[in-house]
Amino acid sequence: MHVADTRTKEQRSRIMKSVGSRNTGPELAVRRLLHHLGYRYRLHRRDLPGKPDIVFPGRRSVIFVHGCFWHGHDCDKGKLPKSRAEYWIAKIKSNQERDARAMARLKETGWRTLSVWQCELKNLDTTERMLRKFLGPPGFRSKSHPTSLKRALKNRNGRLD
Ligand SMILES: [Zn+2]
């Protein structure tokens, strides 16, 4: 399915700049992208296993945004420093085990999970496709939509999300 890119060059460059910037970090970059794509979410629900970074209660879906180093991704950013290797291996292993436990518990209770890795944010188009595939089309809960538009969307999609 082709999805028209409605972003202006300016918006795109602003989002790109936020990726990996010192003051924002990967999680904020994903949140900005989601918001821009029209998704609405909640953050860090403490009542859910692993306190997922981004939560979509209506879709019963959660997203974890993982720093490659801290969560031991098999990529360049995930490489261990040479000094104190054992310390880092133990630390990262315990993070990975905690991640795995949280995912398993979420799945048991009917939540869908997606992990987005920091290094994947280098390609925003790929990230966008991945998010859309995981979440489906953005909802139209906003009260700012005129009723007629809501009705039109409802007719086309068969339901309002
Ligand atoms: Zn990575």
C-alpha cells in the first residue's frame, strides 16, 4: 500500500534533526514521528510489565524504544567497550532478560509488542513503515473532525477506530 508523504521538507528535516540529538534521544524521536503521523498514545504505563515507553490502550499495543548499547543490539552501536567487559556483559544481559520477561508477560495478557531500536531511526521512512504496519491506520478520535468527515471515514472503513 502506498501512503502519500504529506510531510513538508521542513517538517522532515526537523524530525530528522531530532533523531539522535543530544537533548531528545530515540524515544522522543519515535514519539514525535508517531504524533506527526496522527497516532495518539500514552507514556510509561507503570501498571504494565516492563513499563512500556509508548502505549496504545485502544489497540492493546505497546512500543519499546531500545538504546542499542543498553539493550545489547547486534549492531555497531551495540558493541561493548573493551574495558570492564564483564561488567557490561552482566549489565546488558540483565537488561535483555528483563526485556524478554516483560514482552512475555505482555503477550500473555493479550498485548502486542514492538521493539524499535535506536539504530533503526537512521532511516525514518523504514521506521514509519514499520510503525504503520504495526499499528494500522491512525485513529480518528479527535473531536475536531466535523461529523460529516467522521461519517465519510466510517463508511469507507466500516468502523471508527
Ligand atoms: Zn542497533
